[in-house]
Amino acid sequence: MTRVGFIGCGGAHAQHCDYLNHCEDVVLAAHCDIAEERAERAANRFGGEAYVDDEALFEKAKLDAVYVTTPPDVRNNVIEMAAARGVHLFLEAPVNLTRAGAKRAGAALRKSDVIVSAGYAWRYYDTIARARKKLTGKAVSLVTGYWHGMIPRAPWRRQIDRSGGQVVERTTHVIDLIRYVCGEVAEVYAVGSTGCATKANQYDIHDSSAITMRLKSGATAAVTSSYVANHGAKAGFEIITPEAVFSFDSGRLTVDEAGRSTSYTPQNDIRADQTRAFIDAVQKGKKNGVRSTYNDAMKTFLVTEAVNESMRSGLPIKP
């Protein structure tokens, strides 16, 4: 049996536990949170021991893997503790908040045999696999993406020093898919706006932003983000090639080519597939099925951090 623990018992914790509970070869052994009542509530619901100190969890729980579902500003020490003890990691995105922190954590992981799966679940859509296959051999000219939603409820998401801002913490999923489907980013230029979210408490991030990116393939990309939309989150992208246009929204893929339009609805549960891929990797000691490793996720983080740097400086930035 694979013994799994959690650090962070907030909103993402229960969702992951529900999927892990469907894995007959997994034991939920430990739940850690700085709020003791949350940790105890998680242990009572899912089984295992409650902890309020992550170092104690690593020392006592005898875990094979840990899910890190904390806000991103407190993940660095956890990554380094896991690497030192050979405990495999599932990290929610983003994997870090600073370039220096990301590189330090990466250096610790390289010295270990720890497998890391980052929480870019959209990579597991069967429709994304279809898009990647159909794009083979096609030259991408333009990519446009978006993540538009309302101001988040959780205060940490509204604070730049805890979340990194909307692009780093939310729009990262759109940027990661652009990388995954269309290739690496060579340079970014971004502008952001403030002043519309005046009624939000504990809020010091941009309300909205617009990003232009030059991909290494030569393609152009543009991504917009907003926290002032009055609807639930909408996210997706469109890819334009000479032969076809690919549109992706909430898992659904539409391909317009040769005078016809074909839509594909996802047939898989991406979080179930992501969970199984990580547990299989832990059990076999091979990361083949993991679609976003730490090094890959760090590349996405460096693009989003370059966006923040560009908004601060007004200059184009290379990730």
C-alpha cells in the first residue's frame, strides 16, 4: 500500500482525497495544517493522523508521497524536506513564487530521486491529446488565450506576496497549456490595470492584464486575465494555423478545417487520470506517465514571473 499524506487541508485537499479514496492501493495516512481543527477534521473524515507541524509529519508518518495543497508562499521548505527524505511530491500550481526559490527547490530535487507531479490537470484532457496530435506538422501563427473571473474569496489569492497575482496563480493554467501544445516562450511583454476592485479587502494585485508572447517557434501569442468579470471563471485558448483553427474552452475542443467544424467533448476524468498517473509513478519509481514534472512546471512559472516583471518594468522580459 502507498502511504500518502497532505500538507494543507483547505479547498483542494478534499477534492484530492476523494480521488485517492478510489485507489484501493492507497492509504491516506496523514493530514497537516497550521489550523489544528482543519487537520483534525480532515483526519476524522478521511482517516489517518492529524498534524500541525510539517516537519513532524515527515518524521513520524512514514509516507511514500505528500500532496502539497497550501498557498504557494509556504511551499519551498516542504519541497526541500521531502527531497531530503526521498518522499515523492504532488505540488499544486504554481510550484513557487520567486525565481530564486524555484531554482533552490529544483537543485534540492535534482540531488534526490523524488518524483514530482505538478497540478496542471488540464494536460490530461483527452481533447488536449487530440489537439496535440492534429497539430503535428502544422505551423502555428497565432494563439489567443484568456482567464476571466471574479475576485476570489480566499484572501491569500488577492495578495501578491502570497499568490503571485492572477497570472502566476490562475492564468498559469492557460499559459501552461500554450507551452504544452504550441512550444516554449521566448519573450513576454505585459501591461496591467488597477483601480476597479476598490471594494475588495486585502487586495493588492492587478485587476486585469494583457500579455503578448513571442514563442520560440516564431508564433505570436496573446493572453488576457481579469478578476473583475461578474461571472464564474472562463478559461481557454484559440490556435490559428493556415490549415485549421483550434478552440479550447473548459475541456471542449472545436476544430474548424476544410469548410467544416467538428467539436469534441472530453471523455475522461482528468483528475482521476492525473491521480492515477502520480500514484503509478510513485509505485514504479518512473515518472513516464506524469505530464508535468517539477522542471516542466518551473518553466511555466518562469513565464508567469516574467509577466509580473514586465508589468513592473514596462519592458519585454525573457523567462
